[in-house]
Amino acid sequence: MSAPRFYVAPHEATLASGVELALPAGVARHALQVLRLRAGDAMVLFDGRGGEYPATLLASGKEARASVGTHVDVERETPHATTLVQGVVAADVMDWIVRKAVELGARAIQPVVAARSQRAPAERLDRRTTRWQQIAVAACEQCGRNRIAYVEPIVPLSEWLARRSDLTDAALLHPGASTSLPALARVAVPSMVIIGPEGGFDDAEVRAAIARGARVAHLGARVLRAETAALAALATINALAGDAR
């Protein structure tokens, strides 16, 4: 069984080979109280800047320290970095999308509020963004990534589109498109995939994205749920961009 992995944010502690490190409170709590690790147990630490450090837990009461080993310069990122632009959906579904998108190698996740997105007060949306970032970190720990996928602040789709004059590297998924995502990606692999909420994007939103250069594609003859479309799109791009070993 592989050693458990923990993200140590650079602002919380400085990772370096050969040091004895006091683990941040959240990491210590997870190691000691959730995973029930004991002194002498192996662990892996990473700070999101590439590579990782094997370490040995040195537990003492409620405090946890680690003896940090030699830095291992290993990368597990996909060859083609992709940003998932996701129309906000129900909270539990969005949690699942974030987790699985990170496992599939998404570089970043940009939640957008579309016409058919579920509405929520601004303060609740802020809390959801914080939660999604925590989920992204946990997914990086679980799947072996050494660079953190970031969840950007939620913005209205119209505002996100207004910030971008050129979306020629983006693919918007729409069941009415005439071209499939695999066919589109064989010509030029998109660096962004734009997925609608439940019910998809409305016609005005599709036109607005196309006006800025976005290419429209479908994922087959069937209408997919938002969470299925997001993961199918990322998996398709990974396969075509060489992520498979």
C-alpha cells in the first residue's frame, strides 16, 4: 500500500530535504486523527511546486513532526493542460465534478453561472468555492499530482466571456453541434472545455461564445448529463493529447 500523501502549502511550512518539519495543523490532524498514523510511518509531502518528498512521521502527543527525505523530481501532470469551464450545478454534483476533473488532470476549474444554473446567494457561492478548492487539494493528494489544480472564483458566464476576446483554443460542448470533440481535437487540441449546467447553455450564450472564437462540439448522439460531459471531454482530450501510457 502506498504511503499517504499530504499537501503542505508554502505559506504554512517550507519543505526541504533533510529537515525536521512541524506539520501544519490540518495535515497533522488528518495524519493522526483521521488516518491514525503512528511514529515511524511513511508519508509523502508536496508543496505544489513540483516533485515530492518522502518523509517519516515523528508523532508527539497532539503535535506531529516529520523527518523529510530527499526531493524526488517526479511529474504526473497531463501533457496538455486543460481548463474546465463548468456551468454551476447542484452542490453535490459540482463537488463530484471538481474531484474527478482533478483526477483527470484538469489544470484549473472555472465555475460560471449560466442562465440555467442554480441560483444561490453570493456568500454561499464564496463558501462553495472554498470547499471546491479543498476538494481539489484532497484529489491531488489522492491521485498523485504534485501540482495543485486551482478553482477560480465563480463569475457569471457573461462576465467571463467579456474578459476574453479570443476563445479559439476553447471547445464549447453542445448537443446540436455538427462536429464531434474528437474530430475537433484532432485538428487542434483545445486548452479549455466549456460545459453547461443542467439543461445546457441557452442559444444566446452559445452565440456569445462563438462570437469570441469558441468552437462548438458534441460528444455523440446522446445527451449527456453535465457531470458526464465534463469528464468525457477531459478523458477525450487526454487520450488524444497523449496522456495514456
